[in-house]
Amino acid sequence: MIRYAAAFVVLAGAAQAQSVKLEGDEIAILLTGNTAVGVWEGANYRQFFGEDGVTIYAQEGARSARGEWRVHEDEYQSIWPNDDAWEGWFVMEFGGDWFWVSKTTPPTPFEVLEGQQLDGQ
């Protein structure tokens, strides 16, 4: 009996360590009305995702940018002034942490704060 319990604990730990790619509806629930916080290209940032499809990106030492965001199939996508096309990212969960993932960059961790928290509070 103890052997089976130990095997269950090991298997449960392995299952928890697997990364999970979020589906479109899960991305929308996670981001809508909330703020992502992380480090992008060496600079701290905060990004708010409005229910109306507006996103605001605030990076330390730079002027805030206003763009649009959406969920298309299983990707978060955004478009910014002067961009010609929407850019997409997958959102992954691993060990309770969130990551932006694309084919061209390594997974980039971020946290999600409830509500609009662009001011750092």
C-alpha cells in the first residue's frame, strides 16, 4: 500500500511539472481586465488588457504605448501604432507561473495582477 502511495505522489508531481498551453477562452479569462507584469528585453513592464480590446504597455523609462489586443484561436495577439500586422504569442502555464511563448523567442515569464495596475501599486 505504501509503495502505491509513493508512486502516486511521484506521478502527481510529474503531472504538475508539465507545461500547459492555454486555449483561447482561457487566455481571455486570464488577461481581460487585468495587468501583466514582467521583464521584457531587460526592462520592467506592465501591460493592461482592457475589456474593450485596448491594451496599454508601460515600460520603465519609456512613454506608455496604446494598442489593441485580441485572442485569435489559441493566441494572444496585439497590434501597435506603426505596425502592419497583428503579432501573436502563446500563453503557457508551468508550475503555477505564466509565460509568453513564440517561435522566435524563449519563454518569457510574467505575473498577472487583478485589475488595472499600471502605476506600480
